Amino acid sequence: MYIGGVCVSIYIILYYTEIGHGKKIISNTKDDDQSASKSLTHFYNGTISPLANLSSIIFRNYDSGVQPYCPGEEEMVDLSVDLAVRQLIDLDEPYQIVTMNIWMRLGWRDCQLTWDPNEFAGITLLRVPYSRLWIPDLVLYERVSDEFYGLKDYPVQIHSDGLVEYNFPSTVEVVCPVDVTNFPFDTQVCPLKFSSWSYHGFHLNITSNAMDADLSNVKENVEWIIKKAPSHRRVSYYQSVPYPDVTFSIFIERKPDYHVTNILMPSFLITCIAILGFLLPVDSGEKVALELTVMLAISVFQLLVADKLPPSSVSTPWIVVYFNFTLFLSGTASLIQVIVLNLHHRGDQKMSEWIAFNVLQPLATITFTDVPGFTPCRCISRQDENMIKQEIFIPEDAQLWVLLAKCVDRLGLMLFLLTFSVGTGIIFTAFSL
């Protein structure tokens, strides 16, 4: 009896000890068996979860530093490079550097990372850290930063058929050639060129599955609009060896409203103020001062624009041409006003008959200025002209100089309006081309 009791006690102790060590109690119901086989969170004595078990098996003899190669398959790996533009952060035009937030979408097939989902609880997708598998050597050309941000920070998705997908966000800074000829109505093209630095086309074939970058999730920028982002593949050859690359051309168009409102319109109105200099009376003493003030104001606007544009000698922006044109007009208007003031205050000097009849009278006819004693008609013979000179009343010299100054002032106004209208029309027509 004593020996039988001891055996029963030992059996009970062993039974509960096995349960405590993680032995799974087998249910008698069929539903419990099915749920246990499908679950990925149950732990078994001596084994691990199916996800960890799958990871340990497919990476057992895997070398992440060597390009995947399987006997009977091509040595070349096809890499698809696609991206989505999330945000245009900034375009530094003087330094010609664009900063963008993009989402990279890479895809290739690793023949060493395949499995049968039926043998691993129906698992078809596995996520592992970046460092555990081979990643294609991808480089963003013309980048300013030392590294490709985000490339090594996110997990990689592996499908059961060996398809590897690596999607990660990144902020890139690349050189973007800026053409400001039509500033502020310009469109810039910023290329994002992706290629391999170590592998040539016989080992790594770089392509793009999409014809354009994905712009469906773009955040709006206050100054720029991303119009389109087509992609194109190009193959360069060096010593008969192909080196493929994929380039995404990001077309960005400037929103001109800010510059039109704060630069173009004020400069246009200030130039129009220069017209008032011809209408001011000579005795006011402000004719030249007004023209000089207009020149200084236009120079300030030109400096504001120059600080925003790159120092390029390849092309000259039309807006700079416009500012130089208005500066030239204002300078010419200042010169005309100096001549008007000089003629107006020559009352103590005698005006010769040649100036009176060959300069003053034609100018009076052109500018519709009434000169006492002068006939507006010049269609007479030289003999009749000599008779008229003897019979007409010629005003005092001081009055003649004043009238000549008035004619020059009116002629300057006509030429200023004509030149300003035609020049402005030509320049703004060039903006729209």
C-alpha cells in the first residue's frame, strides 16, 4: 500500500510539472485543434512561433553581403525604382538646390528567399530588418547631402515567391539647374537620377514600373506647383559595359501672384509716376528730383529681385531687362528735364533766327504749341519765308526760350509715352512665350 501511494504521488507531480513547462494541453474538440494550428502567437515546448521559425530557416545559410544567385536562373537582378513625391520643401534659387520629401518604392526578386506558405501556417509575407538581406546598391546622383536618408532605417517586406519590396520615406537635397529667364512666370525641371554605383547592367538591371512619379499625395507648396514628374530610363556605356539609370524629371511651376503684386506692379506704377515729371511746371524746381527718385525706387526693386536669382551669365531674366529698360527711360527723362530747365532760364541770351525758324517752329508744329507770330504751315517757298520773317512779330528772346523749353518738354513726354508703351508690351509679350 505504501509503495502504491508513492507511485501515485510521483505521477501527479510529473503531470503538473510538464504542464508548467509549457506543454500544450490537447483539446478534445475539433475547433480547438483548428484554431491552434492557424494561430501565430502560440508557443510550443522546444519550438518557436512560425514567423520566427520561418525567418531562421530561410536565413540559415544566407549572406547579406553577396548578390543573390541561384543555379539555373539568370545572374542579373531586375530592380524596379519608383517614387512618390510627398512635398516640395524648398528651392534655393541662388544656390540651385531643391529639397524634397519623397517616398521610395523599390522592388526586386531574391531567389534565395522563397518558401511554401503551406509549410509555415500559411505565411506569405515576412518583414525583416534592412541589415538581414542583400539590398541593391542604389545611389541618387547630384545629391548634396552625404547620405541617402531613410535607406537603412526601415524594415523590408519579403513575399513567399521571393519578391522583395522596400518602401521608405526620405528627404533629399539635390542640385536643380535653375533657368530664370521668364521669372516670375518660370517653370523649373529638377531631375532625380537613380543608378547603381557598383553594379553594371549585366548584374543589376534598373527599370521603372510607372511612367510617372506618384503625385496623388503631394502637399501644396506656397510658391511652387508640381505639374508632372515623368520618368525615363537611359543606358550609358563605358568600355562596352552598360550602366542603366532611371531619372524622374520633376516639373515645378512658380506661383507668380506674390511677385506680380509686390514687385512688377509697384515698379510699373513707379515708372508711370515718371510721366508726371513732364507735367510739373518748371518753376516748381522738382522736375529733375522726381525723375531721380523714380530711378532710385526702380533700383531698389532690381536689388530685391537680384537677391533671389542665381548669379548666372547664361541667361538674363526678362524682369531684369524690364528694370534696366525703365531705368534707361527714367535716366533719359532726367536728361530731358535738365535740357528743359537750361532752355527755360536762358532769358538773358539772344535766340538766333536759325533756331527760331528751324528748331522752335518745327517743334511747335509737332507738339501743337502756339507761338505768337509764327505760322503753323511750313509748306511755303523760301522767298515767301523771307518776306514773312520781315513782316511777322517775333516775341522777346526770354519768351522764345520759354516756348522752346515747353516744346522740348512736350516732345519728351510724347517720346516717353511711346517708348514706354511699346517696350513694356514687347517685354511682357516675351514673358508669355
